[in-house]
Amino acid sequence: ADGIVAAGARALRHADAVRRLEVRANADTPEDAARARRFGAQGIGLCRTEHMFLGERRKLVEEMILARTDAQRARALGALLPLQRRDFVGILEAMDGLPVTIRLLDPPLHEFLPDRTELAVRVATADARGEPPTAHDTELLAAVDRMHEENPMLGLRGVRLGLVVPGLVAMQVRAIAEAVVQRVRAGGAPHAEIMVPLVGAVEELRLAREEVEQVLARIGEETGVPVRCPVGTMIELPRAALTAGRIAEEAEFFSFGTNDLTQTAWGFSRDDVEAEFFAAYLDKGVFTASPFETIDRDGVGRLVRIAVDEGRAARPGLTIGVCGEHGGDPESVHFFHAAGLDYVSCSPFRVPVARLEAGRATLTGTDVSDSR
Ligand code: PEP
Ligand code: MG
């Protein structure tokens, strides 16, 4: 067994010496970040922030989204700020010296709203007992009905949420910037990057970015510590890929969200990959592998290539990565190498495989020019 471990370590060293692709990890807790680092990740390519709003913090999120007054919303955001700051300090500390790409909140709304059935039962039960339901429950039910979406994955998510919930982007960016300042003052070398999700039009990114830059500048003035965080975007909608040249005017980096890009390009639900027709499609040879696992070179891959070309034509040297599940899939890693990406980002456990495949991709010699 020792021989196998030594051979593995040798292969990884060899791959690291030749590979062009950087390998980062998707991690959103200090523990995951530390694990990613042990597996050789060169940064965090995707720090999702959704889980940071669950559990005990859910009540505050409900309050933030359903607030009737600015004061109510401000109170909820004010309570969330120190919690978020602590989240980011821990992750930046674990990844000190390496880039950490923090993505602004991107939940499908239904995951954060209170459960409608539960609420409706509470209201109806009170009614049946001849008691008036609490004003809070009645209001909440009305708000949930008002915000109901038939297709939450195509609804108020990502940048859309940031643009319509006042103060949300500012709170997250303030938490990131204050965490950076705290780490700088502790003698660390934090490298936070801010990533805007689910952008389909340059105007969305422009609006979000303006708010981000304002907050960063303000924290710099308040603390006397200049905070420089690159601001970039996910490319995870076909429209984003097709208009990547425009979007690059506002983006300092791109990261492909191939989970959503596959979902929206094929029109398949990423949450129903167990559906029977998927197995039937594999049987019938419509595809040879699930497009959610291995990049679909002809369709989704074509969108990736268009976005890389357009993005770099508009902004030479634009840093481009991928942080969807495909970032840790061996065959897909070869595709991303050939498409000229700068890095892949995958779950911590897949980092060693991605490092090996990135090395093999260099050695087998396909690059942007000869695989088109
Ligand atoms: C993606 O869509 O590929 C992605 C990385 O974001 P998420 O999985 O969080 O939607
Ligand atoms: Mg996504």
C-alpha cells in the first residue's frame, strides 16, 4: 500500500509540474477549505453562500425578503452582517494567500420562504377553532402567495434577488470587505473575489457591480485599509454565453456554472436527473453520458467556447474558470484545458483527480488551436 501511495504522490507531482490548468475547489466552510488545501487546491473557485442563510438564520432571511418596511429589512440585514463577516473571516483564514471566489447569494426563492402548507394549516386550524389566526401568520401567508413562482429555478434567483431586495448585496459585500480588513490587520494575505450569479445581461452585472464598488470604496474610507476585490460573474445562462463580449466589459473574471448552463441549454431539470427518461436516453444512445456529469461538447461546450472567445476578444487576458460539477470530471477537464480555461474548480475530494487529468491534458497536447 505504501508503494501505491508513493506512486500516487509521484504522479501528482509530475502532473503539477506540467499542467497549465489551475485547480481550485468548491468550498463554503473553513473545514472544507482546509480539506481542499490539503488535497492541493490552489484557491476556492466557488464559495456558495446559500447554506449561510439556513438553520437559525432562516428567520432573519424571511424577515429580509418579506419585510414590509425599510426599517424591518435593515434590522434583519444588520443582524445577518456580523454572522456573514465571521463566515468569511474563517474561510479567508483557512485559504490565506490564495484566491477565494465568494458568490453572492443565489437561492431559488422557495428554499427560503416559509412552507406554505404549514402556514395554511395553521391559519385554517385557528379558523376552525373559531380563533382569529395571528396577524403574523396571515400576513406571511399573503406574502408567500404573492411571491409564489411556478418555476423557482427560473425565477427570483441570483443577481435578480440582489437587484430587487434592497441592501442584500451591500450587506454581503460589507461582510466580505470587513472580513478582508480584519484579516489584513491580523497580518494575513486575504484574496477575496466577488462573483455575481445567474447574470443574463450586462446591465444586470453593471447594476450589481456599481453597488459592490460603492461598498468597497466606503469600507476603504471607514477603515483606512484599501480593499481591492476583483468582481466577476458566473456564465451559466445561454444568453450570458452568447453576449459574453458585452458582459466582459463589466467582469474581471468569468466562471462557468455548467450545472445551470446544462439545465438551461438542454431544458432538462438538474434536480430530476433520476428521471426515468434519462436512463432511457442513455439506453437509446441520445447521449452516452449524462450531460450533467460530462460536458456536452457539441452544445454546452460550444457555448463555453463562444463565451471564451467573446470574453477574451473584449478583454484580453480575462481569467476564466469553471465551477460546475464538470470541473472535477476527468473527460470534462480535458475539454476545459483545450478550450483555454485558466482553472477548474471542483469538490475538495476530486481535486487530486482534476490535478492528474489537467497534467494528462497538457501531455496529450490538445489545446485551443487544434481541438476546434
Ligand atoms: C452551476 O450552476 O454550475 C454552479 C456552479 O452554481 P450552482 O450549482 O450553485 O447553481
Ligand atoms: Mg448555478
